[in-house]
Amino acid sequence: MIRTYVGLIIVLALGAIVVSSLSNYSVPLELGSTGHNYTQRGVDDTGSVNLVTAVVVAYRGLDTLGEVVVLFSASTAVVLILTLIPMGANPTPSSSIVSFTAGVLPGAIVLFGIYIISHGHLSPGGGFPGGAVVASAFLLIMLGSNTIPGQSRLLASIESLAGLTFGLLGFWGMMTLGQFLNNKVLPVGSPGKLLSAGIIPLISLVIGAKVASELSGVFASYRKAGGEK
Amino acid sequence: MGNIVSIVLTILGALSWGLLLGGISRTVTARIHGRMGPRVTQNFIDMWKLFKKTSSIHHGGMFWMAPMFRITGAICVLLMVPLVIGNSITYNMSFAGDIFLVIYIMFFGCLGMALGAGNSGHPYAVIAVSRGLAQMSSYELSFSIAVVAIAVGLKTFRIEGIVEAQQAGILSWNIFRFPFASAGALIAFLPMQMAYPFGIVLAPQEIPIGPPTEYSSRFLSFMFSGRALFGTAKLILFVSLLFGGASNWISLLVKTFLLYMYPVVVSSVFPRFRTEQSIRFLWFVPTSLALVDLIRVML
Amino acid sequence: MVKALAIFLPLLGAFINAWLPGKSPKASRVVSYLMLTAGLIAVIMLSIQLGAWNLRDLSDSVILSTGVGSPPLSINLEITAGGTLAAIVMYAATIFSLHRFALTTPKSQPLILALLTASLGLLFATDIFNSFVFLEIGSIVTIGLTAACKCGSRWEAAIKAALVSGLVTILYLLAVAVLYRSTGMLTLAALGNVSGASAVIVAILLLTVIVTEIKAFPLTGWGLDFYQGTSSIVAGLYSATWSLAVLLWAAKVLPLLPIGNPIIYAWIGAAGLVFSQLAGLRASSSGRIMGYSTSAYASLLLVAAGTTTGAFYTQTVIVLMIFSSIAKFSLFMLGNPEKKDQWSGFGTLLFLVPILLLAGIPPLPIFWAKFAFLAHLASGFPVIFYAVLAGLLLEAVYLFRFWSARSEKTGEKSAKRPSAVAAVLLMLLASVWITRMSWGALDFSGSIIESAGLRNIFHGLFAIGTLLCLPGVFNRIGREKSYWFWLLISGAALTILPAAGNGLTFYLLWEISAFAAVIGVSKGTAASKGTFWYAVFASLSGYLLLGGILLSKGSFAMAGVPAVLITIAALVKMGQFGTHLWNVRTYPAAPGTLPAFLSGTSSKAAVLLLVAVAVNSSSASLPWGRVIAWIGALTALGGAILAALAPDYKKMLAHASVSQLGYILMGLGLASILGWTAAIYHTIHHLIFKMALFLGAAGVLYRTGTTEFNNLGGLVKKMPWTFAFTLISVISFASIPPLAGFGSKWLLYNGLIEQGWLPVLIVGMFASVVAFLYSFRLLHGVFLGQLSPKNAHAKEAPLPLLIPQALLAMAIMVLGFKPTILLNFLVPVLEKIGLSGLAPVIQGDMVLTTMGTWNAWMVGLMVMGLFGFAFVFYWISGHKPKYVGQLDIGFAGEMPPSADEVHYSNNFFRPYQRALSFLPKIHAQKIFSGVNKTFNMLGDGVRALFTGDGRTYLAHSLIFLLLLFVFLNGGM
Amino acid sequence: MSLLAAASIGIGVMMLVAAVAALVVRKLISAIIIVAFVSLSASVLFLLMDAPDVAITEASIGAAISTVIFLWGRGKIGGEE
Amino acid sequence: MTAQSLFYWSLVVTAAGLVLIGLWGVLTRKNILRIALAFTLADTGVNLILVWSGFLPNRSAPIVDASVTSMVDPLPQALVLTSIVIGVAVAALFVVVGVLASRKSGSADVRRMKELRW
């Protein structure tokens, strides 16, 4: 009980700090120097029309590599933990509606996912949301089937290969242009085209594959550990 | 050469005087108790008898050597104290050290005795030693304080110097100049002479005769002569420290005799303390007395 | 290319391993090792290229740029020289721990490699959001590895780490948002551009994040629970990779925070150090202890960040953090003590080296960094300096307790932990390396003590003392391990000690000598308690000495607080006034001849220290000499009484040693020529007789296997030579003429009377009389009385023990009969150093003071002559007594039933004890347990903060944040 | 008051109320659904802030995948507080 | 206050509110999953704040087009993309560990997970 109030007091005090600090800001009218540079040089530097993707994949590719590692580590950890602990797997049989949906939808969803992934440098989207979409298709398939998925070699291979590709692309940049993950090891091409923007589409693809396989791996081991009730 | 002669004579004289005083004390004690008591020369007879005894046992090297330690220690003390002031031939070895040396060399004999007692393997002997050491550590406290007070007061540690400073008449004796320190030292003198109420070391009712329990025959005769010598040496030391020393042989004999009688008399009227009582008494009473003079000297 | 390989090769390995292990664990391991080795080589190349190995300028760096363009648009990694050293450690730790993981959780390999990547990334990151990504990888892998390890509380440890990491994420991203909103940049360097109210917000957010992540007090709770809960392998890897990376990252960020005056870090760190280490005293699990130690080093980092800058800051932080990580790594790799691993002597040593490293004992690398760092603190930040010193001392206490508890579990089997062995070897190599680099700071000119005569006396004492202990080192008993090496090291350091020319050198040699001896003591059977006490008190005196030296800027010309600290250090080393506890526990526990060394030789280092302080002062006197003399006198008395009542041979000698050292103090306190002559004379004398006694005790122990008086007695027939030498020593230390001991007393008493310190004199005299009690007790308890049937088989002690005793006994004779040999040398030396008072006059064999005379030669001749005469008389008078055994005594007309029943030993001075009973029983033991209780109470108070509820730790972080806000707004 | 402001304030209030509700409702499953709703609302706010990429990602990952994860966890732990 | 600034500030107030409510939940809730949910709420709030920090009213999304003249800052959006993915990764792990921890302690109550203490 005390804890509730102490928590409240702490949070209110934090709120006071927030209010006091927000009062120092005003509505901005101009971009900061960095943001300005991105908008000015982004397309020339990277060939990506979607500047967010340009930043994510090209300028701050290292962050993204790290982010991939985060997801990779989390999924590896989850799989590792859940395989070490037998939890009395008992997947509930799925209803017919689910089975039906699971039979029809995944194809469409996967196609949609691939679209999102491949057009990341052109329109909103990219590897992460696309990969998540693909993974949700896998989730559906899994929900539809009544069997416990085995250790999927395919998922692991895709995951591993995608990761390796990402890393090797980085080294490619290092070798040819002296900059790790440099975008321009492939020609930038004309902005707005599907095959443009250097290695951005490639990396998007790699990220998509990796995200999809990792999330799917997580779902698979969840399922093995007893399914969603 | 004269020195050697003097030393030999001193030893023999002190031995005889010590044995004689022992005999007298036995007589006196007996008379106080209302007995006849032995002859005055009884101690000489005992000594000779023991010395002539041939059948004898020993318990090991230290047992064997203890009487030698005892005698050596006693003679050393004896030789370190000038006998007759002004007669430098009787100063013997006193040039070799001061009062501190005397205090510490007194332990030489005690240690030897204790070692012999230990080696005898007799529990009573060892109990007596443990009591004796405990008691010694107590009376030495007041004795040292008294000595320090006197020595610092007279600005010399040399016994010769201490005696010389007391030659200006009877009131220049330290017992009058340092009455409290002297009182402390005199109380400490009682346990030194194993007199009651501090006679816990020999305590015949408890631990036959203390440390020399296992000693017999010639060993015992050596022990006795050691005790006689040591006793005489202590008498001379006290006379030198407190009673103005001796300017001639007569005064030496008289003073030592009187001083010898003091524990004998006290001893006959007091019962014995228990060990811890004795220790505590010695820690507090004579020490406090001696401290008075020490503080006086310091101020 | 090398740059990229150094950082990203593990990542490639991780990705490959994600696929491989299921297929072929072996292949995956090969891949891991390949990647790691290649990466390690790359890092080493980088470190050489950057000149990291000279440790001079660790901020040199190369840039690895990534993406397109340059910062602030893209991200750079800055590979610093210091960072490469840390990276080498991380790589090595990963390589060494890989096989342990392969045994337990083979599929965790990708995670391990990912952790290494994250650590390297964080180490070199220059971008605040990039750091965040790496931070997240690290947290996730840590949580994952913990949750997947094989230990009981893993889930709980993982969940707490996860809770904290969740909060850190939020606070960190808020800081990122504020930073970007106000500067438009995300580089770490941009932190300095924030101004105004945003600066406070960024600062408090990031500082809270940092303090939480590095687990500095008060935000330590989760780290403690985490270290306790996770498996030792994970914890080991974690501390050598991730924890190290976070610490160095924090070291990088802290100076950049827009916080006005960075001294606030130092205050947080110093307060945290004290409080956390108080709580650390109460820790019992090994993981938790390591957690507290981590917290200590995190706090040190904060202190460093608050008080130092530039190359010195980098250097300090790099060395401290890297080596503490290595130490923790090897401790963890040695396994969990809860599992009762079996340890042999080598195992205990393996375990000890990292502990010594953490405690900053020379010549291990942390020592150098700590010394320089503390020197810096002492010169400008006294309060922080004291706090840090106190904290470090507390840390040393629980570390050594940890070790002693640990080595109690010592068994027969040897440790098979290649990783730990490698780590320890690495530490030793690093010691050589760093010591070599710091060699220039050492000075062996002996300028601390100008007088070459005095120096030579001490050189000689230490050398002879060490040498005489050496022959007996191979006469070991039972399960005692070989200690000769440590004895030799300790003795060698001591022997050089007088040649020290500055504070650093003195402290270095002092500590080496002390802790080599600590290791030596640990080799004894059941020595863990003794070792612990020794280690604690050695640390105490070490830190006091360090404090004194540093506060007086390395010079021994000191007054005031430094002088007091150093004096106390010396008193502790000598076991004076209550601190005798360590002597009494250590000497009996120490093996073989080591107690002889400790008591006889090693304790003289303290005398040297006091001499050094005194000769550098203006009047060649110690501060408060009178107090010191009183301490000496009271200790002499108390020690003597305790010795008399001690039930054990070695314990008695320990008490006696303390008591005798008191006389040296009385002499030194006098600051007169007579006093010092007495002190030095007694120093030499004490060395001689105490070594002889302890060597005798070693012989008795060797032959009988016991030192308890109740099991001894009557050995004179079995060990006549040992008895003879012991007897000579005893007569000597009982100050009975004509042996050497009387001289020191005589000189001392003359000195005391000359200065009019009569009360001190009286106490000293009393103590010397009490010494008779224990001197007889000693002789009787061991050699006289009845021979126990248990010791019927005992033989004379072996020659390697006897010969040194014989030499020492001869020395006692020589010194006793001809003290003028020494005095003729000593008095002129002392006359030169400006002491007050009159020198004793030496005329031939005669020594004269204003009041007394002493002719040792004549006294000796007299005693020997009389004794010889009596002896001869005995022989020629034809007295031939028959030898009968000890049992053939007058015992109520019977033979005693058994030797044990008539041996008077138990409670020997019973009446004396009874007589003493009026004294209040102020046992030092009780005082110390009172101190202990107080500290425990304080520790309990502090650790009540750490409730074990994960949410509490979050609340701590938030409250810390609020307090920081209040403080910074109030302070700015 | 423009439409944008009205929308953002409306959505914001709704989100805050929902957030509190998510923490205090009795049933865990309701809480999970409510949090999913908050995520979806957040993705609308992202859209309002001209961040379509983020909106898509928030909707697909933050709202969908997270919810699946929490539902699984609830199934394992078993519903009620 | 103009409508524009009202819009601008309402966004951050919502976001900050979410963070604070999330933190309150983290500090006070007992069920481990509920705490995870609270973290998710706070994360969402933080992401909003991040995007807000690069947001300028009356501009368009950072996708270069002939018709577009002024854009919002793409960088914070990129960061948030990363942050969201990290959030879900952490949540996945958190939930798994939470589930197992509550299995061991027998309940999902964090107050019962106090084996590690002192």
C-alpha cells in the first residue's frame, strides 16, 4: 500500500520535472543542422527517396546492424531458454475458423510483407515492419496446424545467412570504400526506382528475412512451450 | 689477589652467618611457640649430615644443575653489594653494576631453583614455583618502585653511592628520608624471605616444602647453603638500601641480625594468606606506600 | 580493415553459430575459436599500432567510420588505445570461457559472441544512440545467458536485470530525445553543447543511467542480486566483457555530461564507496561479494571522473577497470564456493592472486594505479581521500574473509580451471609489465634514513632473520604446504626496505613483504582464520601507511595527521595495544619457521618505519613520544599477563612478542640517545631471542605435532638441545644477567629516568617481572615436568632448525657478555642524528651513564666463574647420584599412576588469574567484536535498502534521479 | 481549434485513460487488449506527426507482435492478478 | 495559444503522460506481466517523445517527392524504428523470463521473487 503512494509521489515529482522542462521549449520552425543535412543530401548520398530508410539503413546502418543483433540475441535467448526448460507442451487444437483462415490468408500476407520490405527505400515500410508482417503469416500457419513445430532448420539457416550477408555487406564497404556498411558499393542508380539506392534494398531484404525468421522462431518456441491459450 | 681472598671470605662468612641466623630463628620461633627448639648450630649439623649422605637420586639435567644455579645466583647478589662502606676491599664485584643489575641478578637463582623443581616432575614442586613466581611478580613491583624512588631521589643507581649518601647520621638513612618507599620495600621483604603471612611457597601443610620437594642428600645441602647465602645477601642489600649500610663489621652483623629477626617475628604471629590474597595485598598496600615517595621524588 | 575485423568478426561468428550448433557443435566451436582468435589478433595489432602498451597516452585512437558520410550524419567508432587493451581482455575472457559454456549450454555460443560484439561496440561507440543499441544487446544477452544457465536463482536474477534494463531504456531514450531536441546531434561530444534547463535534464537522466548500469552505490541492488543469482561462468564472462565495457563507456561519457562541476561524481563515488563496502561486510555469498567489489570499483570510477582529467584519468580508469575485471573473471571461473569445490594449495593460490589484485596489493597492477590515484586525491581532495581509503579497507576486509572462508574448504584435489590459471598468469605478466613501466618512480637510494649506520643495522637484521628461517622450511608437518618461496620473497622485500628512497618504494616493499607473508601463512594447516586476521591487519596498517605517505606527499618528513597515521600503522604492525589479536591468531596458524620470521624479523619493519618518521622530523622524535611510550609500556604489561595465562606455546610466544615490542616503543618514544640505544639494542635482541624461541617451537611442533601445553611437557630429555637454546633465550628475554636481555632493560631504564618518565618506568619494570611468569611457564610447560606418553616417540629437532638456534644462542651470549661491541658502533651512529639526552659513556667493558654503571663482561665472568666452580666442585666432590625417571617421585608412598596425572599444566597460574579477577575484563577480543557488531549494524542498515524486490531498485534509480535534479538545480 | 489539434487531444486523452485502465483493470487479458489499443492509437499519433514508417512499424510490431507475446505469457502464467 | 501549438504540445503531454503512467505501473504493480505491460506503455510514450523531438508542424513526411518542399526530421523516426524493435525484443525475453520466474516462485507476484537478497 505504501508502495503505491511512494510510487505516486515519485511519478508526480517526475511529472513536475517534465512540466518544468517542457516550459523551456517553443514550437520549432526550422530543422536542426543534422536534420537539415539529411533532407538536403539524403537522396544524393543514398539514392533512397524515403529518407527514414536512408537514415536507418545507410547513414546509421550500424544502429540497424545492432538492432538486428538485439532481435537476434533476444530470439536466440528465448529459443535457448524455452528449449532448455520442458514446460509440458500441450497445444490446444485450433478451431475450424482459425484453420480456414490459416489456410487462405498467409500467402497474401507474405506477398504484402515482401512488398513492404522491397519498397522500403521508396515508400514507408522496410525490413522491420515487412518482416513482422511475414512473421505474422507464419504465426497464422502455426495456429492453424495442430502439430508442434520441430526445430526448423530452414528458419535458422535463413536467419544465419541473412545475418552473415548483412555483416559481409558491411565488410564489403570497408574493403572497397574504407567505410563499414557504405551504401555506395553498389551504384546508387536513379532515385525512385525499385532497383536503386545502392545496397539499401538488399539490406532491407536481409533485415526482413532476419526479422521474419527470428520472430517466427520465437513464435515456434512459444508454441512448443505450450501455445497461446 | 686480595680481591679473590675477599670474595672467598665473603662467601664463607655469609654462608656461616646465614646458617647461624637460620638456627637462631628456629630457636626464636620455638620460644615464641613455647617450645625449646633445636640448637642454634642445628643448621650446620643438618648441612653437614646432608652433605655426607651418599645414596642419592636425580631426575635429570636441570634437576642436577638447579642447586648450582641457586648458589651461583645467591653469590652473585652477595658479591654485587659492598659490605662495609669505606673498606673498598669488601666492595667485591659491586663496581660491575648498579642496583638494577642486583635486582635482575636476584632472579638467576630463583630461575635455577624453578627449573630444578620443574625437572623433578613433582606436581607440588611446580605448584610452589607457580605460586612463588606469581607472588614474586607482585612484591617486585613495590620493591622496584621503592628502589627507583630512592635511587632517583639520591641521583645514583650505584649501591655504593646510595650507601655513601646515608652516612650523615642516622636521620640520613633512607628509611627516614624515604619512609613510604622504605615501608613498601620492607613489606616486600617479608615475601622475599618467605615469611608468613606470605609464606605460600614453602607452605608445609599444602605442598610439603615447595620447590625442593624432591631434593635430598647433597643436593639439598646445596639448596640450603644457597638459601642461606641468598638470605644474607638480601639482608646486606636491604641494610645498604634503607639502613645506612655498614661502616664496620659490627654494625653489619647487628643490622643484618636485627633485620633478620623482623620477618621471623612477624612470621610467628601471622597466619598464612592464600595465594591470591597475598598477591593482591602486595599489589596494593606496599605499592601504594612506595608510590607516595616516588611521586614525591618526581615532584 | 583490421579495425572492422577487430570489432565485427565475433558478430559474423555469432550469425554462423546461429545455424551451426544444432548441426555440429564441434564445427560451431571451431568457427567461434577461429573468429575470436582472428579478432584477437586484429585487436592486438591495433593496440600495437596505437602504442597502447606503454600506457602513456591511452587516448590515441583510430576512427572506424560507418554508413555514408560523416558524423553527425553517420556513426563513427573510435578505437582508442586504452580501449584496445580492454578489448584484448574481452576477447581473451571470451575465448577462455567458451569451453565452459560449451560444456553447460552449448547453444549459447551465438549469445556469447553477441555479448562480445556489444561490449566492443560500446567500448568504441561515439554516438549516443549507437551506445544505446549496444547497451540493449548487452542487457538482452545478459538476461538470456542468465536465464539459460544452470543455477538455482537464475530466473530471479534475470528478471531483476530485465526490470532495471527496462527502466534504463526509458530514461536513456528520454535523454536522447532531449539531447537531440536541444542540439540536433547525437554524438557523445554533443553532450557538451547542451545548455540551460535541458542540460540538467540530460545530465540527471544519463547520470542515473550510468550509475545504475555500472552498479555504483546506491543503485547497486540489482547488480548484487544479479551476481548472486547468475551462474559463476556467466558472471565471469559478464564481468570481463560487458561489465568492463559499461564501465569504460561510462568513463567516456561522464566527463562529457553537462553537469557544471564534476566533483559531484566524486562525492557520489566516495560516499557510495563507504556505504556499499559497509554493506559488503555483511555479504556471504561469493557472487554478492563480487557484486560489492564491482560496486567499489564503479564508485572509484566516479571518484576518478570527478577528480581527474586527461591522460591521467584515462590511465587510472583503464588500469583499475581492466584489472579488476580480470580479477573478477578469474574468481568466477574458479567456480562457486557454495558447491564445495575442492582446492589444493595451488588452487587457493589461484584464488588468492585475484583477491590480492582487487585489494590493490603490490606489485599487482591495480596497486600502481591506486597509488597514483590516491596520491592525486590526497593532494587535493582530503575528505574524498579518507572516504576512499576507508572504503578500500572495508573492501579488503571482506575480500580476505571471503578468501579465508573459501580456503577452509581446501581439499586434496587440484583445481582444473585453465581459464583461471590463464587469467592469473596474465595478471602476473601484467604485474611484471606495469612494474617495469613504473620502475622509474622507485628509488633505492635509502634517502629516507640518511644515516647509513642505521640502515645497515636494519639491512643486516632483515637479511639474517630471513636467512636463519630458511634452513628449516623443509621440515614441514602434516598437510602444511611449501611456504619457503613466500618467506623468501617477504624476507627479500624486507631486506631491501631500508634502502627505500621515497614513500612509494617504502610502501611497495612493505606491502610485498606483508602479503607475501600472508600467502606464506595461508600454507599452514587450518590457517584460514590466522591468515584472515593477518591479512586484515596487514591491510589496515598498509592503508594507514599509505594514507600517511600520500598526505605528506611521499616524504617522510611529516607532522600532524600523516605522522599519526603512520605511527598507528607501525603500532598495528607490531600488534600493540589491542591489535595483538592478529599476532595471537596468526603466529600459531603459520607454518614451520614462518612465525619466527613474522615475530622476529617482519615486525621490525614497523620499528624501521618509526625510525624513519623520527629521523626525518626536526627534533628526531616521534609525534607524541610520551603517548607512544605509554602505549608501549601498557602493551608490555598486558602482553606479559596474557602470555602468562596463554594455554598454547605459540600463542604465548605471540603474546610475549607483542609485550617485548612494547619495550622498543618505550625506547623510541623517548627520543633520547639512551632511549634509542635501548630501542635498537632491544630490536636486535628481540630478533635474536624471538627467532630462537619460535624456531624451537617449530622443532617441538615438528616432533610432537602439538603446541598446547596440556599435551606437552618433559621434553627436555628428548630434545635437550632445543631446551638448551630455549633456556638461553628465556634467560635472556627475562633480562637476567649475564645474557643480552639485561642490557636493553638497563639502557631503557636509564633513559626513562634521565627523562624523568618514572610512571612509564614502573609499568615497564612490572611488565618485566611478569615476564618471569611466562618464561617459566614456557620452559616448564614444554620441557620440564612429566613427559606425556603421547610424546614418547619424540626426537631431537632436526638440524636445519637446531643450527640457526645454536647460532642465535651464540649471538645472545656474545651480545650479553660483550655488549660494547654493538654499543661502540651504535652510539656514535645515534649521536649523529640529533637526538636529545646524553650518550652512555663506554670505557672498555664499562658502560656508564650519569647515574648507573654496567660492566657486562665482569658480570659475565663472575657468573660463569661461579657457575663453573660449582660445576667442577660437584664433579670432584664425588657425588654420583643415580638417575631415576620423573615418575619416581615422593607421591604419598606410591608411584604415580600416569605421567599425565601428575603433570601440573592446566591453568598454570590459576591463583594469579584469580588475583587479577578484580580487573574489568576488557578483552581486546570483546572490543573488536564490539567494533565488528557496530560495523555489522551499519552494514545491515545500509543493505536494508536492497530489499530484493526488483521494483525497489527501480524506485532507487528514480529517487536518485529526483535528488540529482534537486541538487543540480540548487547547486547551479 | 483545428481538426488536427482536436484529434490529437482526443486520442491523447483516450490513450491516457486507457493506460491507467490497463494498469488497474482486474483482468490481465483486458489489460493486454487495452495496451494493444494504446499502441494502435500511438501509431495514429505517429501518422499525425508525419512519421508513416514509424506508424507502420508500431502497428505491426508494437501492437500486433507484442500482443501475441503477452497473450502467450498470460496463458502460461494464468490470468488473474 | 494557437491551434497549431495546441496540437504540438498535446502530443508531448500525451507522450509524457504515458511515460509517467507506465513508470507508476512499474513501481506499483505486482504481477510480473502487468509490469511488462507498464513498460510497454512507457516505451510507447518514450517513442512518441522521440518522434516529437524531430517533429515540426505543418511539414510533410520525410519522403522526397517533387511536390514536397519541407519535411520533418527523419532521424528521430529512424531511431524510433529501432527503438520499437528493441522494445518488442526485450518484451519477448521479459515475458519468457517472467513466466519461468513465476513458475519457480509459484506466482506471478514480484514480491515473492525475493530469494536473492542480502
